[in-house]
Amino acid sequence: MAYDRMLAQMAEKPGFIAALDQSGGSTPGALRLYGIPETAYSGDAEMFRLMHEMRVRIISAPAFTGAKVIGAILFERTMDGEAQGKPVPTFLWEDRRVVPFLKVDKGLEAEKDGVSLMKPMPELDALLARAVKAGVFGTKMRSVINLPSQEGIAAVVAQQFEVAEQIARHGLVAIIEPEVSIKSPDKAGAEAILLAEIARQLDALPEGRTVMLKLTIPTVPDLYAPLVKHPSVTRVVALSGGYSRTDACKRLAANHGMIASFSRALVEDLKHSMSDAEFDAALAAAIDEIYQASTVKA
């Protein structure tokens, strides 16, 4: 069964997850970094078409396979699109052996108590049903923590686990992402509170229920080791959070059992103007560097 093979890959296989889930708000910036300015397109439809072409170019590259990239997080429009004549989730798993995930959150509320909760998701059940039908394995949703606020961080984690319960009812594995901003004035303090809150929620999960965690690379190396070992955690993955790839990989290599789930750090060297050979070589080099940091620890 495909689900069982995907679960085994996410739990055990060396490698990392590619985050290809920029949404409407972050797409112009992602295209700009790729070398396509906002003056080069008009309207959302054209913007998303260009973004989809970039993503298809990435997932179709020779180095983008399950040998090192064990999963990929998709934007909703990417899930609904095609790559080489196949639905993207089907192409990823059948042709590349890359496990497909779907970003499901709809953005962030205004900051309160030092954190930004996720906006309501009234159509989540319908989206999850579509994801299951498309062959998606799991989901990802992001909150942001700016300050070491006990009340705020507890609210973020409680919301994440509450939505994860809804996701689990559809047979999908939730990636819980309470991102601690790398610009936080007390990042280490926020991470200590976050660790305790996540552990408390994990301990309360029903037997046999598992989640994945996507966390900012901690200030204190191996801070999240107890979460890596927790029986209710399939995998702990790291976001790059605005660090350059070199910096993010150096920090990640100091955290045992934690693998990458990088977005901007994965694609930072890729440009629209590159020839296919140049593009594929740049992506292969990035994949190798991130794979190394995910599998070979200091």
C-alpha cells in the first residue's frame, strides 16, 4: 500500500523535505529571487503560472528524487496542477519516489501575546478530502512565535494540535510548524517554552497517533532531541527561517535526528535565465549540501 511505503520513508529514510509551498503573499518575492520581477507579469493567474513552471522545473530535475529528497510540500495550486502530463502528487510519488505533502493554512492572524495564530480554515475538510483523493500523504500548517510568551506559545501549540486532530480524521499525517522567528529578541527563551508545550501535547495524544514537527533550528543544539525520540513523532524537520543555505546547513548539522525542510535556502541559487544544464547543476549542488547536513551530524 502506498501510504505504508510513504510512512516508512518519512520515518526512516535518510534525506530531507523540499518546501515548495510559497502561497499568494510570498510568491512575488520568490519569483523576484528567481529573476522574474513583478513588471514581467500581470495579475495573479500569470504570477501563479510562472510559479508553477518554476516548481515543475525543480521537481523534474534529475537530482530531485527520493534518493535524497524524501518529501515535498506543495501549495494547493501545485497539488491541482500537472508535471509531465501527470497530477503533481502522482508524478512526485510514482516517477520520483518523493512523498507529497500539502500546505493547508490560510495565513496568519495579527500578532497577539507575542505570537501569530493561524487564520480560521472553514473549508479545511473539503481541502483535506481533495488531498486524499489526489494521493497526498500529509499536510503542513504554520504559526509564528516572536516572543517568549507562555500564554501565546501555549495558544499556538494548542491550535496546531487541534487542527492536527481534524487532519488525522482524514487519514493524513500533519506537519505541525510553530516557527520561532530568528529575529526574536529571546529566541532561546521562546524555544524552551515551545519544547515544553509540544511535549505536553504529544503526551496527551491517543495511542498510535503520530505527527511530524517542523521547527526553527534551535539556538541550543539538540534542544529538540526529546521530541525526536518521542513515540508520537514520525520525524522532526527544520525550516531555514531566513538563514542562508550555508548558515542553515551548519546549524542543522549540530542537531542530531533533525532533517531539513528548506524553502528559500533550497532555491536561492536558481535563476529563470539559467540553461537547463546550469539549473540542474545548481539544484543538485543545493540538494547535496542540504542532504549532507540532514544526514551527517557534527
